[in-house]
Amino acid sequence: QVQLVESGGGLVQPGGSLRLSCAASGSISSLWIMAWYRQAPGKQRELVATLASSGSTNYQDPVKGRFTVSRDNAKNTMYLQMNSLKPEDTAVYYCNLVTWLGAQREYWGQGTQVTVSS
């Protein structure tokens, strides 16, 4: 069973930076896509960025040029470096993992709160 644990959220002023971490434990196949999603109060959960096992990354328009997703394979941890934060980035951020090993499986972390406010 795979578990995902996020950390690194908090309160930051507009223009500031935060780095979120998503530590994965358990058996993960060599074929996977990891992603960061976020959900603001009263809004639907939305995709932020993806990182594939191939190394390719993808970012949604609202965060392009400000957020960077990366992974430390030795630590089985994915990161989201968030710079130039805006109040509209305030949300609960979730880590997501989709793997393919015989069958497709999907896992979610518990979420970490990011609040951008002065």
C-alpha cells in the first residue's frame, strides 16, 4: 500500500515563497505520474502541476513561471517550490500519485494548507 504525506504548508506574505514536500512510502512501480492539486474554499479541486516518471513536467497557466515541481528519487519525495505567491494561491494542496503495475492505482495525500496573506 502506498502512502503520501505532504508537508511544508503555512502562512506566507504575498510575494513570498514556500516549498511543499510529498513523501511517498510503499511499493511504487517504475511507471507513474505524480501531481499537485489544490482546493480553495468553495471551489473545486484543481490541477497545479505534474511530474512523470519520464521526467517531463507540466504546469497549469496560473502557476507557470512561479512554481517548480521536482523529485528526489533517493528520498522518494516530490517537491513543489512556490515563488511569487499570490493571495489567490491560498488553498489546501494535495499530492497525487497514479501508477501502473498490472492495474492503474491512484493515491492521495491528506493535504497541507497554504495561506498567502499580509
